[in-house]
Amino acid sequence: MNINFKDKIQNVINIIISNLPEYKDKIYLVGGSVRDIILGFDIYDLDFVTEEDPFAITRKLQETGFGNNVTDHYKYGNSFIDIENLSLEFTRARLEGYDENSRFPHIFPGTVEEDAERRDFTVNSLMVNIYDREGTVIDFSHRGLSDLENKIIDTVTDPNESFYEDPLRMYRAVRFAGRFDFNLASRVKDAIKKNKDRVSIIPKSNIKSEIDKMNDKALDMMKEFNLPQEIK
């Protein structure tokens, strides 16, 4: 599948590729940005992944005079910059490891394919090499595009493992299903029922943040799965 970028997004991509020729084929649009473009939603921020240094990328873009408001988060390997009234996030491709009692991962350098494999849902793992003029969508999971077409929320890896590592993904699953009017894959439903006790390790603020973004369908699904609205 190929996608065409709207004017503002294409302008931003043109700024990147014209000013950073040394990063040819090394910067990928990723995740919700690709998903929402395919679904035809308005875009207010763009997420990029790279195996290169994201902090060097935003510094070089700022030096061109096109970007401003650079913000760095060294712990998670990402850097933000505003260009053309869009917020851009550049993140170093990574692997993640989890402790038993925390949903916050340890971060390790990885490839873009490994980065796709550590993402929560197949529809959020799609990528586009921004230097590819054809706009070819890369689907490392081999299921992301078909899940979008069939309106399915499914995990990239085994959902029991995914939800055990980061139980907030159970809330994200119902939020996305509600937002897009998608269905949960049967194995995702089973995994939520099996792993819902893991929500006890989630900080209250994280749960509130997810619930605040939910529509009525998502809230009904929360009740269906008996996902708590807060941790006591």
C-alpha cells in the first residue's frame, strides 16, 4: 500500500529530506501518524523513528531555521521539534525490557524492525520511509494493514505477554476500539480477562489519562471487562 501525504505534511517531509540528505532511508514516519493518515484523520503531530541520533536530527533541523521549540527526553531517547505548526517527535529505535512490578520499560538500542515488534498494536506499528517518494507502507507485523482494513485491534506479540509487561495496554486497546469503532481480536479479549489483575501496578495518573480520552463505547467495554476506573 502507498499513501499520499497532504500538503502540510508533505511540506514538513520535504523540509526534512532536503535539509538532511545524509539521513537518506534512515528516518521513518511511524505509529499513529501512519495509521491516522490512512484512516483520513486530521494530523497535528508526526512521529518518526530512526536508528540514528534523534537529538542530532532535531538540532540540525533547528539550525535550518525551519524548526523551533526543541525539547529532549534523553531517558527515552526522543526529541521534539515544531515545524509548520506541527509537533514532530523523533525517537531512537529501541528494544524494551520490563521488571515484574513496573510498566515502565528499560530501553535498549534496536533496529526499526525491532522497534515495530515492541509496539502495542499492529495498527500502530506501520512505518513509511520518508525518503521513499512512493510512500510505501512497511508492515513488519504483516497484519497491521489487514487489521486496519478489517477494523481489528490486535497486539503485535502475544497479548498475554504484552498486557502482562504493560497492563496499561488493556486500557489503550479499549480506547482505540472505541475511538475508531473497531473490534478487539478474540485473543485480545481473552488476554484482558486473564490479565486484568495486573492493573494494580499502573500509576493512577496513567489510568486517568487513558479514561479521560475514552468515548462511550470504550467506557462500556471497560465495564464489560471489569477494568477498574481507578486503583485503590
